Amino acid sequence: MDGDQLVDLAQGLTDRRGFLEFLDALIENRRQYPEEWENNTLELFLTAFAQFTSNAEGYYQNIGNPDVDLQNPSWRTLADAFLAAKVYE
């Protein structure tokens, strides 16, 4: 699954089962398309995950979705953080 398909999968998430399928697809994306991953070590990935999480309000405001509940994140919001961690600087 390429990056665009991964984004589409994340956008449709509504439940835990879908999130687990997303994680499987994310792992497969790393295997098949390593060039899509700016943060290609665990340390870089986790650092980017933390940075995105701390700046998520700005991200959601920038994409026109400022009402995302970041105090009680959904499976979709969690998937957004994983996707961002691939490339977030």
C-alpha cells in the first residue's frame, strides 16, 4: 500500500479493528516504500511522533478541522499522528 492509499485508509478509521488494519498497512508501507519515510529509525520516528502530538492543534487548524478533540483522541487522530511521524520534522 503506497502513501496515498495509507492516507485514505486512515481517513476512514472509526474503530479499533480498522486501526489495527491501518497499523499492518503502515508496517507494510515501511517495507515496500522506505523512500517515503523521512524518519526511518525508531528514534527519529518517535521524536517526530512526539513533536506532532505536541503541535497537533496547529495541524488541525491548518487543515480546517480545529474541533478535533485532542484530549480524547479518536482512532483516526492516532492514525494521523502515525502518518505524520513518517515525515514530520
